[in-house]
Amino acid sequence: MTPPEHPVPVVIVGAGPAGLTVGNVLRAAGIDCVVLECETRAFIEQRPRAGVIEEWAVHGLDRRGLAANLLARAERHTACEFRFEGERHRFPYGELTGRHHFVYPQPLLVTDLVREYADVRGGAIRFAVRDVRLHAVDTARPSVSYTCPDTGRREVLRCDFVAGCDGARGVSRGALPAARVRVARHDYGIGWLALLAQAPPSADSVLFGMHPDGFAGQMPRGPDVTRYYLQCPPGDDPDSWPKEHVWDQLHRRLAADGAAPLVEGPLIEKRVLDMHDYVVEPMRHGRLFLAGDAAHLVAPIAAKGMNLALHDAFLLGDALTAHLHGSPDGEARLRAYSQACLRRVWDYQEFSQWLSELYHGTATGDPFRTGTTLARLRRLFTSRHAAAAFAEQYLGTAERY
Ligand code: FAD
């Protein structure tokens, strides 16, 4: 094992939206940190996932000098469309609230954040590291060890703080002692076939199709690529969905009077996601702070996960900066971190559950749930209070969480 290097104030595990944003905030404040990422740079810059970013999150990135490309290139969305019982119902949330969503594919955001962190702000980042382990996080001198991909040797980074931003399958969460944390889980018992089609969107907005065969969704990702979702049994085999069947089900579940036909194209991603959520409380143990999917997973039902990851990262980056710069409120901000994140996390989890019934209720085969789901859907178009409440949750614009 290589002897430990000089201590670095913060080691960040994971170069996703959360980790790279924390790194950028720290580097802007002149604080040294090292990001450890188990994949290559090329891989993380191409991994397709999210696309919908809330306005407050974009403003948060912009305030930290991280949104120039996004603001120049992202589409602004002001409406979504629900399709049920063969009809289209446009929901113009922009008109109702004066607010909008940004659509900017996650790989583009990650590319921007890596470039800014490593190439502009001079942040240290090690790609393709293996077997990352966290040590002594409940002491004043934690460390993180990993295997260097070039030499095969174990390296050790001593530090003051560890930011665990390594997503749902990372190692940081496992460093929290089971007796000190509560992990709340929810399983929807539903799968989604997540698809990316090399095709322009079939409508200028997000589409939600509520159909007795199951939910279907369309999320524009740019002029040439469109994300589609099809509800399927959890654990379903993506290979049991040949492309003819995929397009047949998309046409069927998104059909509505007066709707333009879907634009078909090659499927460049096809995988099954089992819809489940978890929340780790608290998000801190000693000098380890979790952020993003490492701390809480919210199924992509409400397109909220990356937004929550950015919210955590803003709070964590700012609190670490305050503490490491000796600000009098630095310690208090670190203490308040977990609670401040979790209020928005639980709010978004609740919305995701509510939305899940809206999306999937008509496909249960249960006439009672079908009836209540259709009532819930119609209410959005008959009650301005229900519409306003939905718009606020959909956009994440509540005054307080
Ligand atoms: P990640 O993006 O998962 O980043 C974690 C990083 O850590 C990765 O680069 C990973 O390679 C690395 N890592 C993992 N383990 C280790 C290790 N042991 N050592 C070192 N590095 C490690 N959210 C939205 O807000 N809007 C959307 O529209 C949306 N759509 C989605 C669609 C799909 C199909 C999916 C799957 C997700 C979607 N999400 C959406 C959720 C969003 O993608 C995630 O919430 C977001 O990526 C979380 O960011 P993160 O930085 O916390 O984690």
C-alpha cells in the first residue's frame, strides 16, 4: 500500500450530478478536494438517464457558475399532456404559474460539470478507481482508500470530510452503521421498460398515457432523441419486448383523438426499472455526508431524483465551504444539512406515490381504483385549486419544504 498522501479537506466519492456539483462549489471557494469515480470519463459523459430539471435547480447551478451551456441549449417546457379514455388533456402549467421546466439530458449536464470542475477549476479527479472503501468516518480523521487502475496499488486519501455521492449502488451508504440510521423503503410492485429512441419527439411536451394495458410516457430529450416508458411487470426481461411490440404498445397506450402519430426510430436503450424508493435518515454519520441517490432514491415516476441530488449538493457544498472557511455558522449548517435535505426529499417521495396511482391506477383491473384514478385525473381539469396544487408539486415550487 502506498503511504498516505497529505490530508485533503474533502474526498468526494462519485462523479454524478451530486458529487460534481459539490466539487465545483468547493473549488470555487478555493477548497481542495478529490473526486473518486469508478467509471471512465467517457462513460459518465454518455450515461443516459434524467432530462427534466426544475427551474430552482437551474437557478442554483447558475448562481454557482454552472449553467451557461444549459441556459443556452436547454428546451423550456410549459405544458404536459395527459391522455386517458382516448382523449388528450393539455395541462398548461406555465400559464397557471408563470414557471417552466428545463429539459437538458443528464449526460450533457455531467459533461459540463466535469469540464468545469477538472479543466477550468483545476479539481482533482481519479477515474476508473476500484474497490473504494471508507474508514474511520466517525473520527476527526477519516480516510478513503481505493485501488489505482494504472498501478493496481492501494492508495489512501486522508481527509477532514467524506461526501458520499456514489448513487444507489455505491459503497458510501454501507459505511453508515445500521444501528444509527433508519432506511425507509417503498416498493411499487411495478416495472417500467425505459427506452431511448433515436427519433424526434412525437409531441412538443411530455405525454402521460393512462391506459388499461398500463402506463406509457413520452419525455422529449432533444431534437433527435426521445425517452419513452412502458409499464411492465417488475423484473421483466427487456428481450421479451421486441421493437415491434414496443411500438405497438406505445401507439396503443398513447392513442388519443386528434393526436399526431408517434415518430418511430431505432431503440438505443431498452432496460427494465423496478419502481422503488428509499430514504436514509439521517444523511450524516460523523464526518461522512451522503448526497443524492446514495441517500435517497425516488423512482423516476415524477422525474425528481437529479433535482434532489442537486438540492443536496448545493446545501452540502455551501455548508462544507462555510465550515472549512471558519465561518461562525459553519458547524450549525453541517448539523442542519440532513434535516434540510430530507424535508424536500419526503415531499417529493409523497408526490411520487400520489403520481404513481394517477399513472397506474387504471391498469390495475380493479374497477374501484380505475374509477378513483379517473376522478383524480379529471379533477386536474375541473378544479383550479387541484390544478394549482399539482403544478406546484410537479415544478417543485412550494415556498417552503
Ligand atoms: P449518480 O448519477 O448515480 O452518480 C453516482 C456516481 O458514483 C456515478 O458516476 C457512479 O459511477 C459512481 N459510483 C458508484 N459507485 C461507486 C464507487 N463504489 N466508487 C466510486 N464511484 C462510484 N431525475 C430527474 O430529476 N429528472 C429526470 O427526468 C430523471 N429521469 C430519469 C430517468 C431514468 C431512466 C433514470 C434511471 C433516472 C432518472 N432520474 C431523473 C434520476 C437521476 O438520474 C438520478 O437521481 C441522478 O443520477 C442522481 O445523481 P447522483 O449524483 O446522486 O448519482
